[in-house]
Amino acid sequence: MNISTIPVDPIACDEVNGTLSLVLEKQGFNSAIGLQHAASIAFELHKHLFSLIKRDREIAFIFEVPDWQMSERFAAVWTFISAKRLGIGHAFGMIEEGHDPDLWPLMKVQPNPGAPANSNASLGEFRFHCDNAILPKRLRPEWISLACMNNEAEAATGIVSVEAISEALHPVYRQAVREDRFVCEAPPSFGAGFAKSEPRPIIFDTIDGVQAAFPTYRTSPADKADKVAADALRETERLANEMAQWVTLKPGQILIFSNESAMHARKPINGNRLLLRAYWRQDTRELDRQAGTAFAHLYSAKRALSATRGVK
């Protein structure tokens, strides 16, 4: 698996940033919604400078922006522009994970010594997972974007193809991971009433290819005596670590990857690190219906899970 790197031409970057500097000073653009409108304006005015990216079966991309003035607002706008080039739909976030009203649906991801293990703010290793895996497919993120503002810690992000893992599994395990033999635990922020999912597969075949939906660190066999399921889970995580491509993001880079056809992880953090993260879906109507809040593009995972409990 190769992660495609897509540089932004410095001349194009200067032209877009010039437009953005003017637009973002206007009244009405000093808000999160304003940032998205600014991105749309800049993209439409300068789309002759950009090529649309054909995704085919690729699952991860890095956009390199040579100069966004190290501003969170510019990083957010360039994230929206990069997503438009990929055609990955609409950005959204989850209210349980906290949000900055000036940036949502983008969320600041930075280390916090008090954060629980295997969370985006934890200092230790963050094991392989798909985000919001306990939610039904129609409510989960299809893509995730990470815009790097600071990575002095040089903590690497790992991306691995689910299809490649599946092909490498022993046939017995390859079949086991596709059966209703596993339960996933919800993150603590979802509430204790939603501790575990119903028995489900963790890897499955779709018209879009082989996909996954589980966190390696909060998944277990539905039957504690099911040794094959336990071994399949361990082997899946081993292969993920063995086959992953690791990327150390630098300021000005925006990593966008599939949350369905890929799994991701992060090495331990020792130092400063700040990313801006957003979730993306082509269709957010079900999120509007099941998990709506008073904030545009910001949803409640707890409400979505409550409304759809028991639905795959």
C-alpha cells in the first residue's frame, strides 16, 4: 500500500492564500461555518489551479501545502479544499469529543497527560482501530482528515489496508472475522449504558471492497471460550502492525484516509503535537435525523447509538 502525496503548487498556494486573506477579513467569515464558505469561494475562484483526485481503490492521501501561515484557520480552510479535491463529502464532528466553536467540525487533537489509554490525546501507543466503530455503518465516518500544525514529538501515524490484512490471514481466521463472533465496547464518553455491541463481524465484504469496523483494544470474542475468534483477533492486530505504513506528519501536511478500508494507529507521543481532525461522509442525513444537535455539522454519538441500538 502506498500513500499518495499530492503537493500544492506554491504559485497556486499564494493565489489561494491571497483570496483567503481577503475573504476571512469580511464580516460573517469569522466563524466555523464562515471557514467552510471561504474554502468554497477560494476553490471555485481557483479551481483551474487544482486537479480533482481520482481515488480508485486508494485509501490514503497526503496533501502538502507549502505555506498556510501556520494559522489554524488557514489549516482548516485548506482541509476543506483538499477534501473537495477528493470528493469525500461533508465534514462533521462528535460533541462527546469536545469542540472549539471557532473550528468545528474540526477538532484539536493534542496530547493530554490525563487522557485515558488508547484515546487521541493519550501519550502512549494508540493501537489500530476504526473510529466510532460501534455505530451503524450509515452513521460512521467514511474518511478522516488530520491537518498537522505541530509535530515536534515526531509521533508517527500508521495506516494499513484492511484488504491486505484479510488476504494475509489464514483461511480459518479470514472466515472467523466475517462472522458474528465479536463484541466491541463503546468509548467511555458514550456512556456506561452502551458498554458493548451485539455479536458482529469485525471485517466484512462490501461492494466497495473489504472493510473493517472495530478497535483492536476494545474488541473481544462474544463467547469467551471461542479460541478461534480470540486467535483471529490477535492475528489481525499482529498483521496490522506488521503491514502498516507509518507517516510522520509535518506542519503543512494534511493526511486524509479511509475509516472503512483502512485502520489507523499512532506511536507514543513525547513532546508537542497538534493536529486538526475532521470526519467526512457523503451523506449525513441519517446523522441529522438520529444524532442532531443545535450545532450545524456537530452530532451526538451517544444520541445516535441510543436511537439505533441493536441495528447493524
